Amino acid sequence: MTSVDVRSLLLFSALFRVVLIVYGEWQDSHMEVRYTDVDYLVFSDAASLMASGDSPYKRTTYRYSPLLAFLLIPNSIIHRSWGKFLFSASDLLVGLFIRSILKLRRVPDKLCTFSVMVWLLNPFTFTIGTRGNCEPIVCAMILWIIICLMNGNVLQAAFWYGLVVHFRIYPIIYALPIILVLDPHICQSGQKPVLSYWTAGRGKTAQSSTDVTYHCNMWTVLRKIFTRQRVMFGLVSGIVFLSFTGFFFYLYGRAFLHEALLYHLTRTDPRHNFSIYFYHIYLHYEHEISVVEKLISFLPQFLVQLVLIFCFAQDIPFCFFVQTVAFVAFNKVITAQYFVWFFCLLPLILPWSNIKLKWEGICCIFVWMGAQTHWLMWGYMLEFRGKNVFLQLWMASLVFLAANTFVLIMIIRRHRHSPVFKWVEHASSKNAIKHE
């Protein structure tokens, strides 16, 4: 496959999304079941309120940054489908960014095109944007941050990271691996980091290592942790996050703070969802959940994140992927739109995976889809038939967690570990060792 095929793929994907948006308008007008996501109606109402000078938070259940409502103001001026086109354009941009990241690491064209197809032709992804969900914007920003880091643009990466955490709080989980990868032996001030390139083969790629020892004291340790690049990234991203948050707090007050930020940190949804915690929350929804119970539900998620970060931080796309899968799997609330968070990262790890589509790949797909379909069957019985199947639905959530865990373990075991950046030793470090 050549670059012409990629352009054709993007053109086909764009036309296909336009057709879906037009079809969605027809279905909304002629059928009882709407194609448009209910959240899109919330976004549009909030944008209409903002356009008239009111607070978007006057629209109940709007729990996003005012930036999203601002982007959708043309819904009230141009056409109500403006946002769908915007989200679908972001969806296509994700495909371009996937190719850019893989080409930076010199992945062959055929493999690049296949990886882009995994995103652009995925039913989950092309329906998310065309139904009016904003997740493709978040995915595009996260991939752009990876590109900035690979090109050594730490300031730009910090700006976009602060913005994306303000826009959607969950990318905060990527803070530690980014900080870890901004090592002085990788990212040196004023120099572009040296990337490690894709190589054909099976088994682990060699990791660069140096047989050197450093004289350790408190000052040396602190100097290694608080490097210029890390401090700069932390300060810039923090300032961007606090600036946007402070500005909107000034405009909209406590309503913004609660709905856009605090709600997502303390969210407990009694409605049925894929999470294993939903049944417990449903049974105790009228009673206040104790601090101990909240900590117990948070602890597995926190511990898994730490283990994954310290194991895979140097292979940053893979680290982001496994982090996101684990974060979603152990979250207190799981909806189908969350799956897009890791689908945008999946194409970035495929060139380094030893999983063959036949049989391991098919097995993983069927296990994951089968567990989801099994859950949806019980969800249908509860939602549309009115059957009391809460216990069965909770057991289906346990099966879905087991399926996610199985697939994640398979992916980790069959992944060729390949740090994105090469380790570059400082000349000053060598001189210090010689002096000792």
C-alpha cells in the first residue's frame, strides 16, 4: 500500500461519515429510535444557552467544559449537525495522527495503512462521531501530545495536556508516564529526542542500558527528579489547566466547578452500566457511601495504574493504551463511549504486537465482543422488557471485567517492548564517572 491508498482511505472515510450524518438526520425524523446520541442534544442546548449569553449549566446534565458548548455555538447559527461534522473531522484527524506517529518511527507503509484502517473503519469509532459524541476531539489532542513529545516540543505538549485535562478530566492518568519519559537522558534542552525505530522480528527488542553507577546523595536524587524539562512541563500544563478553570469559574461560578470537574471525581451512577460497581451503587444509592467504600473501589484502579506505569512508561503509546484499558475496566461507571479512549491508541501498538489475527487475535475479539453482547442481552431484558435481572446483569459485568483482563494480559504478553526514545548519555555524566 502506498500513500495514495491512505489518501483514498481518508476520502472514503470522510464520505462515509457524511452519509451517516445525513442518514442520522433522516432516522431522527422518521423513526422512533433516534440515531443521534442523547448527549448531543444536551451539548446543543448548552451551546444555544451560551450563544444567548446564559450559562450552559442551566441545561441540566451538561457536565463538560464550556469550551465544548462554545465549539458548538454554530449548531444554533449554521445547522444543528455542525457538531457532528466537527467531531467526525476530529475522527479523521486521529487517523492522520496515527499515521504520523507510526511514520516517525519508520513503520512500513503497509503496516501504517492497516493501523489507520483499524481506527477509521472501526464501527465503534465512526458511529461515535456521527452520532454526536465529543470523544474524537479528546483522542486527537492526546495523539497530538504524543507527536509533540516525539518531536521534542515539550512546551507545546504541556499546553495541550493542560487543555485536554481541563476539557476531559480522565487524561490526568497520563501525567506520571509523561513525567517519567521526560528524563534528562532522553529529552535534552534544545535538542530533538532520538527515536527508536520499528524493526521486523518477534521477541523483545533490545533495551539500551549503561553499566554505570552514580554517586547518590539527596541533591543528586532531587536533581534527577526535578529536571528542567519536567518542571517546565508541570508548570506550563498546570498554568494552562488552572487558567481555563479559573476563567470559567469566574464566568459561571460553582455550577461550573461542580458539573465539569467535581462531578466526575465523585460520580456514582445507579443506572445499569458495564461497571462491576453499579449493582452495589444501585442498592445503596439512597444511603451515603462511606469514605472507606470509596477508597476500596478506587484502590484496585490506583494500584493497577501504578504497576502499568512503572513497567511500561518508556514505551509511552503502549503505556497509555494499557493504562486506559485498565482505567476503564476498573472504573465505577463504564459506558460504551469510553471504549473509544483506548481504540485511538490501539493502532499505535499493533506494529509491535506478535498476536496473529488467526487464532489469538480472533479469540481476543470474540471474547471481548461476546462478553459485551452477553451483558447487552441482560441490559435489554432489564431496560425494554422490565425484567428483574439486576443480579444476572451484575454477573455479566463480572464476566466483562474478566474478558477485559484476559485480553489485556494477552496483549501485554504478546507485545514487543520498544521504548519510543533512545537513551542518550550526558558527557558530563561520563566525566563524573571517570573522575570518581
